[in-house]
Amino acid sequence: MTVKTQLPSGGFSFDNYSRNLNLQSNGLKPPTTTSTGTTIVGLIYKDGIVLGADTRATEGPIVADKNCEKIHYLAPNMYCCGAGTAADTEFSTALISSKLELHRLQTGRSARVVTAMTMLKQMLFKHQGHIGAALVLGGYDINGPQLYTIAPHGSTDKLPYVTMGSGSLAAMAIFESKWRPNMNREEAIQLVNDAIESGIFNDLGSGSNVDVTVITKDNVEYLRNYGRPNERGAKEQSYKYPRGTTRVLSTSTKEFIVEEVAMDLS
């Protein structure tokens, strides 16, 4: 017996839609999305790029890590901030970093930032948003400072200042009110710090400290924990109470007799 396979015709297929409706009618709940939180930003200043990120990693309503790193290495001349699913951002940037190194070895020259952007957007678009990585890519190449945003579905923007993540609106408010062309290094770093702190204080998914990376033509400076807006201060008084402050109403003691039986191994 020969089974003949019929190739699907062109156009969209809605077979899975009917299947999903049938599964839901039988009591199977559809998967739910996971809420993630981050504030990542980047801006172009007179001599290069400044990237910034908060350091809070969440697991639903739980703060899983107070001091994680969200600024990832891609190449000697470019770095990438990641928002979304931590594993997706980390391994996506690591994969593209490996490809960029192979590209450099094969061509004998440093990769351009637009090359990394193209690799990232094509990979994310191929997976149709199922890789939860929202990225801010910044670097310095032969064309000068370059700054891009890459959404989880693969769409990109090229702008002089950008924000991504759940705290992006609060950070963008700072950028739109204070950014100007040809800022110097100190002004750019302070503006990035202020934007991240705005996300930290106005978004529950962002928090802890501020990481900053400064990328220029011949140098990269990673300022780990540049800002610490949530330092815990000294307590005003001691909250240690002497033994017996709280009265014990009743006590009970139970004795357990444990019998040990030795096994004869001879």
C-alpha cells in the first residue's frame, strides 16, 4: 500500500486554530504569558555610546536576583542590553557573539554593528516571538557610534536614544526631557543613570542597582553598580530583645526512645 502525501497549497493554514478550540472545549487551558520586568536604555553622545540597565531579576512576584548582569558582551566593539526572559537574552547574545567572532576570523576585520543587528533580528523573527528577548544593541565601528533596538518579533529601530523593558516609559520620559546632541561623557553617564533610576522607582519589575557601559572608538568601560539608589541605611535603634521579654505560657516535653538494631554482616 502506497501512501501519497499531498503538499499543502499556498497561503495561511488555520488547522491549529480548530485544534486549539477543540482542546479548550475538552478542558485544556491554553498557556499563559509570563510577565517580565527590566529597564534598559542606550544613548549616543559626542564620543560614543552609553548603555545602562538595572540589576533586578524577577520570577513572577519574587525577586530572584538583586544584582544580575543585563549588559552582555557581543564583540570587543559592541555590547547588548537584554530585557525579557533571562535565559533567552543570555543565550541569544552568546550565540550571536560566537557567530561574530567566526565572522571576524574569516574576514580579518571587526564586525559592524549592523551585522550583529541583522543576525539578531533574523534569528528572533525566525522564532516568531517565542524567544523572549528585547534588546538594546550599541557599538562603535567604522561608521561611528551605532544604536539599535530589537523587539522579540524581530522589528528594529535606529535612534539616538532608546529604552526597552517594562520600565521603558519612565526612562523615556527622562530622555525626552533632558537628552541633547553632542553631550559629553559625564553628562551622558548621568543621564543614563537618571533614566534607569526612573525605571527602578516607577516600575515594580525593575530595581536594585544601575550598571553602565561606555563604548568609544578604542575603548570599552564597564561600570558595574555605578549607581546604588537602594542602599539599606543603618537602623535607628536595636530591635534585639533580652531573653524572657515574651512570657512563655506553657511548655511540654516529649521523650522519644530510639532503638538501634545492628545488622550482622559476618
